[in-house]
Amino acid sequence: MKEYLYALINSLMIISGSVILGLNIRLLYYFNIPRIQALNEEYSGGLIRSNYDILIDYLNPFYRGKLQLDGLAMSPQGEFHFYEVKVIFDLIYILFAVTLILSLFIYMRQRRERELVYMKKAAILTFIIPVILGIPFIVDFSKAFVIFHEIAFSNDYWIFDPRIDPVIKILPEWFFMYAAFLILILMLLSAVLFYVIGSRSMRKSGKKS
């Protein structure tokens, strides 16, 4: 039972860490700026990049202040939606910090006892989650995207009107799809790493799964 608890803690660390890392890999967005600009010729590449950086900086847990975009208007509803997004990411950062500390403590303790088998269980648990989440994304990302927002938010402020919240023009749905799959890939890679470490530990200790 103890190994399953350790596995759950490590799995939550991997998932929350993958979300945070995926959010902060800005190159994914930078790479797609020419495509976004082609759809919004009224905005320069510099303006698009500047506002994306402002949004990502705003979601940093240490940022405290009002969201102010660069040259783009924003409605009170739009501003509140980004605030709600920030609250969610603040919770994800807290979850990652707590599970990271616990995971490091567990690792040091189990390593002394040469009992890293729990890492294999964490890998399997982590692997299952992106596979389950990836299926609806692959089948119909738009529908999955809407359902996610309906679950995560208690209002419809996430439905932006580009006339009063033009920022939505530089945040196309297909980019969120790329970001979602990047996060899932990060989860899978982390799961593979944990599986390898756990399997090697089992071989050395002579245990069977």
C-alpha cells in the first residue's frame, strides 16, 4: 500500500511539472508567430510576441499585479477569465512544489533501502493518464476543449468576443492543441524515465512486479 501512495505522489509531481514546463516552453508559440500573424495582418510579430510574454509572465505564481496587455483592449470579463486561469496555475505550482518535496524525500529514503520499485508503478500510473486524455483530444479536440472549459470554469467568460477582447485572435485553438500534446508528450517521457529506473531497481533487488 505504501508503494502505491509513493507512486501517486510521484505521478502528481510528473503531471503538474509537465503542465508547468509545457506552459513555459515559449519556443512553441514563438515558432508559430508567423502563422498567427498571417491570420492577423494588423498585428506585428513583435506585438504578438510581447502580449504572449505578458500572459505567461502573469501566470507566474510570483507575479502579483493587474494584467495589462500591450496595445490590445481587454474587457472586464476577459480580465477576470485570465485571473481565474492564474488561480488554477497557482494551484498547479503549489501541487508541484509539495509533491516535488515529498518525492525527493521518498526517493532519498527508498534509495537507501534500495527500494525504488514504486517508480515503476508511478510510471504506469502516469502513462495511463495522458493516454486517456489523449484519446478525446485526437478524436475531436474542439469538443474536448469546450468540455474542459465547461468543467474548469463556472462561467462563460472564456468565450471571448474578438471585438472587445482581440487577444483571442493571437491565441488560436490549434495552438492550445499543440500545447496540450506537448504536455502529454512530456508526461510520457517522464513516465518512461521512471519506468526504466524502477525496472532497473527491481532487477537489482531481484523482485518481481
